[in-house]
Amino acid sequence: MDTAVKKVNEGLYRTEAKIYPRDVKGRYARLRRLAMFVLLGIFYIGPFLRWDDRQAVLFDLPARKFHIFSVTLWPQDFLLLALLLIIAGVSLFFFTALAGRLWCGYACPQTVWTEAFVWIERVFEGDRMKRMKLDRAPWNFNKIWRKTGKQVAWIALALFTGFCFVGYFTPVGELYTQIVTGTIGGWATFWVLFYGFATYGNAGFMREQVCKYMCPYARFQSAMFDKDTLIVTYDQARGEPRGGRSRKNPAAAKGLGDCTDCTLCVQVCPTGIDIREGLQYECIACAACVDACNVVMDKMGYERGLIRYTTEHALEGRTTKVLRPRMFVYAAVLGALLSVFMYSLINKPAVIVDVLKDRNALYRDIGLRGIENTYTLHLINKTNERQQLALSVEGLPGIEITTETTVTIQPETSYKLPVAVTAPHESAVGGQNITFVVESINNDKINTREESRFRGPDGNTL
């Protein structure tokens, strides 16, 4: 019975061997480290930047305002956020079709934080062979302090990551004070620990398992690839047959290709694949194998590029077509979306007005003064300056606002103003469209209009 259960378990789940990626030097390794420092720098520094006496980047959910330097987005700007996400998706399609999985290899958070955690691991435990030897060694003082030091550094970085993440949603100064004084709330504590734990688990332990088994992008990337897409690949025609040799014995004399079968390309791969077996979905296009192979080619006196960024058509000796139909389609869609986004952002109204009609009383006959309708104007000042607004209404002969027609609103605040609107009896028949006009007295460029309905006798149904 136990044997049967064991066989079933082995069939359902295959235990993966731990991968010890070897350190490598080269052009692409420098680019990855540069990307890591830049992206992590942006993430960790972002919450501490100041702009106009406030946090430069703050997603203030309780106040329903997103501050991004000089731009403040309100719930009414949700379409801009949705458009930004669509642009990000189309950009992923465009750059993947053009140059493969550049996102995965250089900018994906999983890749970036894994690079940081592996660097810490190398600091405490050494290079690949030392790490393997340390794991096999019995527990002693040397192993304990190295493993403990690594874990402490990992946990510290993970917790600081969680702190910075929550700092984008809660003012980071307040969050720090709450932590120091022990007054931090339950939800803030939960998210700091949750995001820290996720960083610690994904970048410290699961690593390549996230890319191979959890990331959906690896599964549908083939839909965006064609034979003109730039990929990391091995030149089989040049490299095969593989075999060891010395620099004194030319490969051609032994009937061998340029591949020395040193397996360095496998040892440096963060997902543990052998690029010589062809394009695989586990490949994240980090080009670590390219750097490793180029080092070997230099030592052997061979031409670089046995493993390189190229296309399938180039490997076949055909011309690579960068300008192909799908690229034009992606570029056109991306350009249109960016144009709409920039136009909408630049022309985003500085003052928003929402008109709510009083539904309890559709209209009121006030004798010689005419027919009265009541409304509530929800005014939002999205600028960083105090606005003095003048209110008026148009659309019917003789229509006017009979209550307050000016209001002052503080920067980045909203205000609800009840107003009464009257129109002569001869104008107020049935239901007719009217327009509220809101103009800034201190800024003639701010002019907002919002339509509503004016109700009167004879045809006053909604």
C-alpha cells in the first residue's frame, strides 16, 4: 500500500533539484545588474521623495487620490488608469514580438529581486562550488553563521521591501512613526508582513519555480513569437558535434564543432535549462549563457556568438525582417493608445462638477417667480491651488441660479453645494436639457460644463 501511494505521489509531483547558478561576467551580466540597481533604486527611493510639501508618489486610498509627482488622479480618472494598463499590455506584446522575453530577463520583479537575493547569498556563502560544498557539509560553526547571516539579510531586505510597498499607500513618514511607537494598525502590519513574506519566498526559495510553473507569460509567449523574433539560441550548425579538446588540438582535426561541452551555459542558467536543446519556455532570455559561452570562445580563440541573441531566420541563413505586419499593427495600436492617453492627461479637467437632481421634488411652482428645481453640485478642485468658482446655468430663456453663485474650494478637495434654479413658466414646460457652467475667477483657463434636466409641469416624468 505504501509503495503504491509513493508511486502515485511521484507521478503527481516531481522533486526539483536545487539550482546553484554560477556567477558570470560579461556585457549582459552588467546590463542585468544595472537594471537591478535602477529598478530597485526607484522602488526603494520612491516613497521617500517629496513634491510640493507632500509625498511625491502616494496612492491615498482613504482619500481616493493617487499622487504621482505633479499629477493627481481621482476616481473620475479611472479610465486613465485603465488605459495605462492596456498600454502596458500592448507594449509587452510589441517588445516580445520584437526582442523576445526582454521583460523577463531584465525588468520582471521576480528576476530583479531574485538577482538581489542571489547576490546576498554569494556574499555569505561564496560562489557556486562553495555553496554546493557548504550545503553538503555537516552543521558546524562556519555553516551556521553563514546560513544565519544570509537569512538575517534576506529577512531584513524582505521586511524593508514590505515597508516600502506599504509606504506607497500610507505616508511613509507616518508609517515609520507608527512602527517605532508601536501604534501601527492591523492592516498596515498585515501588508508589510505579507509583501515581505512574498518577497522572501519568491526571491529566496522558489526562484525559478515561479518562472517555470507559476508565471502565465511563459505559457502564452509562443503566440507572440515568430521566426523573426530575437531570441537567445545556440547555433547547432556551428557547435555540433560537441566534445572536449585543448587549445593545442584544433576542433576540426577531431571532427568537432565549436562547442567544447563545458556545460558553463547550463551552470549559469537561473532556471537550470540547457540552451543547446533548443528554445524552451523556461528560458527567460537573461543571456547569462551568452556571456559564459563568449568567455569560453575567447579562451579557445574561437569567434564569439556560438550562443547569441539572434532569430530563427538568421540561423537558417535568411534575412531577418524587423518591419513585418504584426510589428506595424502593434506599433499603430500602441501609438494610438499613447496619443489618447497623453491627450487625456494633458487636457484632464482641473475642476470637475457632478450634478445630482433632487428626486424628492421634481419641481416647485413659486408663483410669479416661475418654476424651481433644486440640485446638488458636487465640485472637485483637482488643482494645487485654491479656486474661486462662479456658477451659472444656461439652456432655457430666463433661467438662472437663485442661490449662491460663487464658491471657494481649497486645493485637492471636494465640496457639495445645494443650488436652486428657476425659470419662467413659459420656458419650464416638460423636461428640458440645461447646462451648468463652472468658471474659475482666478484662472480663465478653467471652464467646466455639465448637462442636467430641468423639470416643469406637463410632461414631467423622468
